[in-house]
Amino acid sequence: MTTRRNFLKTSALGTGAIAMPSSLFAHSFSKGQPKRFIFIRKSNGIRPNEVTPLTFSDQEKSLDKQGQPFEADLENHELPVWLQPLTAHKKDMTILQGLSCKMSENGHWSYSSVMGAFKSGRNSLSGIKRATIDFELANLFPSPFGHVELSLTGNYNTFRTGIVAGYSAPAPHQRNYCYADPQTAYDELFKSVTNPGAVESDNAMLKFLENEESYKAKALNGYEKLKLSNHIRSIEAIQKRNQKVSLKSDTIADRLPTLSEVHAKGGPNANTPEKQEAMTDILIAALVTGLTNVVTYTIDELSTPIKGLPGNEGDRISIHELGHNGGYSGVAADKIREKIRVGHMNQVAKIVDQLKATPEGDGSMFDNTMIMYFPENGEGHHSHGTQAPVITLAGQNCNLEIGGRYLRLPYHGTAGHKTIGNWYTTLLNAHGNPIKHYGDLDLEMSRKKLDQQGAIKQLLRT
């Protein structure tokens, strides 16, 4: 397992590839209670018909299939089977259909690009054009950690563990770090309570490294000096973060999640549902204790091993194989894909339930929270990015006209079509950043001279 101290020595301070979030130094545009954002990335695509309510009329089904714009009230319809764990929260849900993501990487993986609306190549630092949307929102609502990234990925047979390169980006040409297993996330996020001595040790080591790096910077010029300056700022950010977290020790102690022994040392014996359950508990605790207001969670990607799936407990399932219609133990690929999504929705429902049960102001924490569940690569296993369905759940204070809606937008390449750039612009405009447009433009829309900049106006509160 990679420790945080070794990670800083060998990665963040050695290559410049991963940087601490800059949001600790950002100006907050928030008023009253902070807004919170949870981005849940999943692999293998979501085919648009998989999110269509079961009780649509023939006319609605026809419009939906043709990609024609219309809107329906979710309260009047039965959700697809895999979304039914969220039935009790339909009034807070919006199914957003018709967004495209062709300006990001499609096919098997999106890497950082789907969160930043840019083409990035295959996982290259040079292709990271801008801070990803989660970091932009974290800048608007600062917190001690600024942004927390979690992931459950692997090499098809085993899960990654420790602190590893993430998918989000705090700035151009920089990659975030993420916690790859529940025990590491627990140890690092809550160490001010669970291991305060480690915090002091980290601060001493960071101070030493800061002095060393500052000395070296005097002898460097140009790009190398810029990289080293970024490292120094990262060290300073960690020191300030540790100070802020220490002030929250009492609050953290009251909200510590409980991890079972199966998660110790990377959790080699934990199955996939157990890991997802533990990550959910950590995600909720990180929000409730105020350590962060923004979490990005890669709940699976193509190389994530699926072990212990109900009905296929004895199988080690490859998500990639499912994308090529490979079944397991007599269960068809589509049925297994649906069971995987059901597991995801059980976790989303748990987040909503617990945030609704946590008082805040005159209501609950959920009132100030948005959860977005979406395919990282578009509409299928080998996707083209013409459609990228997004499932959102949002509290009443989230500054958007959202909740209880099935919203089908015009199809890609037609007038009125919207991209993930429009969606991200909507999030930013609604929460204090007046940016004209976030992200790259779509080439086909540009060739057709179709307007594609700005927010999705029917989602903005007037």
C-alpha cells in the first residue's frame, strides 16, 4: 500500500503530475449553508433506453427513441427496475437525456476529459486543458480538503490500493490524487482523530520538504521552476489543511464511520459490494463532518473486478467482458449489467437517506446537496458520445429548477441540443460563477453554426 508520506515523495513532489487542490485559497461565493456536489462516475456506458420510465405512452416512447425534445413528470411514471431503489426520492430526481460528450474522450475510457469537457488523449497530462468541473465547484465552496476523490478501480483481478493518481484535475496539466481503498480513505481523511500523532509527523516532514524544495527553486528557471513552485504550494496547502482539520476533531470524532476488519490493508478479502458500502460510509462522513463539499467517486471502471455480486457470488466478473455481451454462470450480460447498476443505486439511496436524516439549518443536509450519477464514456461500451444520460438528485436549495422531471433534450447536431459543457456551465452559473461557457465546443455543432454556448436555461431558476 502507498502511504501518504511515500506518495508525496515519489509522486506529487517528484513528477509534478499530481497537485493539491487550489480551493483552500479560493474566494467563496457561497452564502449561508455551503452547497455540496457528489459526482459518481460509472463505466461501460448507460444506454439511453435503460433510463426510460416503464410506463411511458407510445407517443412518449416514440419521441424518446427519436431524440425529440419533451418533458414528463416522474411522479406519474414507474422507474426502470435498476432505478427503483430511488423511488422514494422521485420528487428530488431528474433524468436528463440527450446531453452529448463528443468533446471528451469516448470509447472505453474518458480519463479526466469527461469532467473537463476536453479531448485529452489516452490519459496524458499534456491533454488536461483546465481544472475539472468538480474542482471549479470546490473553489466556490471551500473546505479543509477542498475536494475528495475516491475510486474503486483495479487491474481486472485485484483492486488498486493506497493513494494513487486520480481522474480529476485541479489545474491544466495536473492530475489529482485519489483514495483507492476504504481503509486508506478512512486513515487519511480522519487521522486527526484516529491518529493525531501522524498529523504532527506529516507536518514536520512537510516543513522539511518545503525548505528543501524552496532551496532548489533558487537554482532553476522557466518551466522547471514553475513545476517546483507548484510543489511548494502543494506542501503549503497540505499544512494549512492539516491545521483546519485539527480544529474539527471533535466533530469528526462524533461522525466516524465504522469499517469492518475485511477492509484492513487494502481489503484483499473484501468483495465489490462490501467495498462500495464502505466507500459510501466514508463519503457521507466526509461531507457531514465538513471535511469537504465536493466528492468525485469512480464507483467502477472497466478494469474494476466485480466479486460477490448477488446471484453471481462465485464469479469474478469482468466489466469489459460484459460490454462484449459475455455472461457468467448462465446469467446474461445485460442482466448482470443491470444488477451492477442496482448495487450503485442502493449506495445512492443510502447517501440520500442519510443526508436527509442529518439536520442542517431549517432542513437537512440533502437540501443543499446535488448527486450526479453518469457514464464516464457516454452511451455504450464502445460509445461515440452522442448521448450521455445523467441521473441527478438535488435538494431544494440547489439553485436549479430540478426535481421530479424526465427531460429529453434535442438530439446531437440539431438546434437546441446541449452538451456536457452546457450542463457544467449551468452548475457554475447557478452557484456563483458567471462563466459564459465551460469546456470545449462540439465540432459538429460548430460546423452547422448551431448555438451551443451557455447554460441550459430550462434548468435555471428565474
